[in-house]
Amino acid sequence: MQYALDFTQKRPPDVQARIADGMKQADDNADIRWRQIIDGCVLAAARRLPELTSDDVLDEYEKLPNPPKTHSQVALGPVMDRAHRMGILIATERVIRSTRKIKHGNYHRAWKSRYCQ
């Protein structure tokens, strides 16, 4: 039996709604101090790099002395989405493999910075 996969279309609306609910829940459960600081790290990475991923944001975060922690790094997705809505980042169609050992080469969206100097 031959299967045909079509990756050109969006996910069904019910799947999109579940993803949005999950992202909102991850953002709501994130530590408020972590959220504020990681938003600043997105801006710092966007000012330094013409194209970035969430790994670059984590690099900025790890430069800080004693940064606050949050329950899960899943909350990075809503952070990047918020930066997109604020006009800091532009989504691209490119994906880049993570270089962090803990992420096992997962794919991350590449974002174009609107603030790179």
C-alpha cells in the first residue's frame, strides 16, 4: 500500500486550537520573572543577529548571572510567538537543527530579526 503525505496545507482547525491552548498554558504557567527576562533576551539576540532561533535566545539567557528558572523550556515557543506579534521577529520558512545536546537535534524555526544593528 502506498501512502501520500501532503505537507503543503495547514493543520486542521481543531489541531491548531489544541496547539494554541497548549502554548497559552505553557506561557501562563511560566514564572513571571523568567518571562520578563527571556523577553529581554529575545530582544538582545535580535539586536545582535540577523537570523536567530530559540537556541540563540537561550545563549543570551545563560550569559546572565543567576537568572530565574521556569518549570519548562516549552514556554520558549510562546516567547518567540510574542516577539513575532510585537514586530521584533519575522517568521521564515527555514528550520535549523538545534546544536544543544539536551535537544537531540530537534528542529527550530529560524526567525529574521527586525532589530539587527
